[in-house]
Amino acid sequence: MTTQTSRPEPKRLFIKTYGCQMNVYDSERMRDVLRPLGYQPVDTADNADLVVLNTCHIREKATEKVYSELGQIKKLKEAAGGKMTIAVAGCVAQAEGAEIMRRQPAVDLVLGPQAYHKLPEMVARASRAVGERLETEFETLEKFDALPKAREADGPTAFLSVQEGCDKFCTFCVVPYTRGAELSRPVDDITLEARSLAAQGVREVTLLGQNVNAWHGAAPKLEGGEEWGLGKLARHLARIGGFDRIRYTTSHPRDMDDDLIAAHAEVPQLMPFLHLPVQSGSDRILKAMNRGHTAEHYLDIMRKMRDARPDMALASDFIVGFPGESDQDFEDTMSLVREVGYAIAYSFKYSARPGTPAADMFGHVPEEVKDERLQRLQALLRDQQASFNASKIGETIPVLVTGKGRNPGQLHGRSPWMQAVHFDAPESLMGQIVDVKVAGATLNSLAGEYVAAVEVA
Ligand code: 5AD
Ligand code: SF4
């Protein structure tokens, strides 16, 4: 005898995520809101019932890539006799809106980053062929409130969104236009989600925000109700227990305060890794970028961080060839990189984004000059990354085991400094923190020998 239940029919959900960790997080939340409707994640668009492209607008040609991907998915939809709902989410959706609908009629839904909680309703309407085909909005406050509080964690690491949006208006960047104003999530909401993640076995949590260190909020009444910054939030999350590791990304130099730096000295769970984009080492260019700080101010933060936590691994983003960047400006960037010594950094050629102030500036740098500068910068950054990794050889380091390696018996995990670490050990150690003695290092990872499981207090 079969029992009738009200469980919805299983349906196949394929989400393709482009861009930043914020999007990775948003995709997870979309999976969460769709799960009660019976949507199970699958890893290909073939035969999917719902395909979501969670797009990123930060770099050039992003929009064209989305249209070409949509062209491919349209073919799959046709092959499925039209039985597929196609949704475009994220920043390209926010920026392009109705234009996407016009250019690609196979698209059913367009939703901006603030509308994910409405996804189930929109999907239901679209599949009933009501013809609801558009939704983009900037209702930021509603978003955090409406998403389900209890998330399903997947493995020992998780993201927790604490802040959204950006008010910095760097002159090259589209994010303030696509993601809206800075908004901090209240402490109680964060605490609830953190407890739920910890209860599901998450060992390492990464607090997310476009300007995560701009996060601020009122402390719980029991703790005095005073205004907290990210340092206090990190201490609070360490205190409520459950996590062995706490990270946060991405920060802005203008929002870096002494309390957050001090927290790195005081809170053992706060991992020794700081991604603090500087973009350029030239004060003239920093000013034209509207970054709101000088190179010296940035270097000062980096020095204080290293004083607080001598093993701090430092990371950054760079743009070469910003309009007006002279040879000397670029040399200033190279000097800054030499002075800091990065564990890892991401570097890009400036690309004009329509609607941003820099796109209309004078002095656009020729492509071949940008190429040459990028190559020199990346060669230096690669050297630094390789020596940072090599500096761990011979050390025994704690590694959070995150998955199985390619060969049987192989596991991989993450070091406190965000390095991938490969080693042989029993699969039963998955999700635990283990000691690994590092024997070798490449540009992108470490290899070592399993020593023992670490007792965590
Ligand atoms: N051109 C090149 N790089 C850019 N970034 C953002 N906008 C642009 C642009 N117009 C880079 C910055 C930022 C990273 C996420 O992307 O370095 O920190
Ligand atoms: Fe873009 Fe600048 Fe905001 Fe970062 S801080 S998201 S680069 S405007």
C-alpha cells in the first residue's frame, strides 16, 4: 500500500552562478526557497524543469555571455517541448530588466538581487502560464526579512550574508547601481541563522557582504544594546559557540576599524586571512577612482593587521590601466605590492562600464599598455603567491577537510590561510579539522601528510 503525502513532485533545478561569493550565496538561498516546492538541484541544464542563470555584471562582456548562454538553453527548452522555465537573476537582470525579455523570448522570469524571496511565487505563476514575465526591484529591507531563517547547510563550510549593497561609488564599478544601498542585517537574524548552521555541523562560516566591514547593528538587549561593528559581531559569533573558524569578505579600507583589527588578536576562531582590495598603489589614481583613502592609509591597515596577527595572509584586487594611469602610477602599484607581500590577489585590466563616471574620463590607456602592465603585475603576484605557499613547507597546519580528492584515499581541505591542501587520509575525517604536515607547495595548493585529528575545545 502506498501512502499519499502532500510532498510536491520532484522537479529538477539547475542554477548556473557567475561572479562573486555574494552570488554563490544567493544561489544557495534560491535553492533553499525552492526546495519546499520540490525542486532538487541538478548539475546540468538538460531536462531541468527550472534553469536559473544567476548573473554578474562586474566585468565587460558579461551581458553578451548571458545572451549566448540563453541561446544554448533555449535549444534545450525547445528539445523539452517548451517544458522548462528559464529565469535570469542577479546583476545583469537588474541592469537589463525588460531588455532580456525582449531579446530572448524563451526567458520566463527576470529578477533582480532583491527579489529572490519571491522566486517560488514567480515560478509557480510562470509555470501556470499566467504570463508573469518580469520582476526587478530594489526593496532591500524586505529581502533579509523574507528569506527562510533555517537554512539547509551543505558540508562543513557555509556563507552567511550579513550585509548587502554598496554606497562607495568607485568610479569604475557598477555594483552601487545594481546591488543598491548598503544595508546591515540585524544581529538577531544573523544569530538565528548562525545557530542553525552550527547545529547542522558547519565548522567554518564566512560572513558575506559587498562591504562586509561596513556592517553595523545594535547589540542584543541582554548585551547592552550598544552599536556594534563587525569586530563585535565576530566576537559574538565566536562566543555563541559552534564554529571553529570565522571569516569575512569582502572588506573596504574605508570601513576598517581598530576594533576589527583587535578582534584578530583576541579571537582564535577569526581566521588569519584578510581580503582588502586596494585597486591601485597611486594616490592620484585612488582619488580618480573615488576610493576615499590613500596608499599610505591602506599600508597602515596592513601593518596593524600583521601586528595583531603576525601570520596574517593578505589578499587584494587590482585594476591596471584605469583612465589616466601613467607609467609612474603603475610603478606605485608595483611598489605597494612589493611592500605588502600578498598571499593571493586578483588583478584585472580596466574595462569601461557604461554609466559609470570613469567610462567618460579622459586618458583611456591603450590595450597593449594594459596587457603589458597586467602581465608584469601578475608575474609579481604569482611569485608572491608561490613563496607564500612554499613558506608553509615543513609546518604542521590545521586543515578543515572539505572533500574527496581525485584518487581513492585522497582528501582535500582548506588551511587557515585559504590554501587548498591535498593529503591521503580516511574518508571518515570528512568535515573535521586535522593536522597535516606540509611536504610540498605549488602556485595553487599545498600537499602534505595527515598527522592526526585536531581536538577542538
Ligand atoms: N574594470 C576592471 N575591473 C573591475 N572590477 C570592478 N569593476 C571593474 C572594471 N570596470 C574589479 C575590482 C573589484 C573586483 C571585484 O572586480 O578590482 O574589486
Ligand atoms: Fe564597487 Fe567600490 Fe563598492 Fe567595491 S567598494 S563594490 S569596487 S563601488
